[in-house]
Amino acid sequence: MASSKEYLDFVLEQLSELEEITYRAMMGEYILYYRGKIIGGIYDDRLLVKPVKSAIALMPNASFELPYEGAKEMLLVDNIDSKEFLTKLFEAMYEELPAPKRKK
């Protein structure tokens, strides 16, 4: 099942306090970037983020879910209705995320 553009638009609105939030459509889903780093994505109308220490600390009861068959588990973000929480989560995660790979 692909994610809807409406859900993407809702998540982007919730993240509107942050600068440099971008996305890339990929096979019916959306990869989310924060300041150039992949932070997570929208899969089957679910917001999933990379399971870095700060995300686990902010969401200790979050479930680990597969974005798609054969992928690594990611954390499900349940609290998408809170702009404040999402802003805090993305800012906390940023330093732990790997730098983007250089294109050759």
C-alpha cells in the first residue's frame, strides 16, 4: 500500500517549524530529509524514523516496525499531532544521523 499525498502534506505541516525539511518520493512512499540527512520516511501512511539513541530516549515505548519487506526496523512515531514534539524529536536526532554519502 502506498502512502497518500494528504498524509505527507499533514506531516510536512507538522514539521513546518523546522527549516530544510525535504522529501523524495520513492516507490509510492516518501523519504524525509532534515538538513540534508535522511531522518526517516512515510511508509503506508506511518511516520517512521531511524532508531538512534535520542529517538529511543524520547519515545521509550515506541514500537519497532519494518517500513517494507527486507528493510531495517525503524521507530513508529505515534505523536504526530504535536508540532512541538516532532520539532524536538527531529532536532535531537540530527547530530546522531550519518552525513549524506557523497556522489561520485
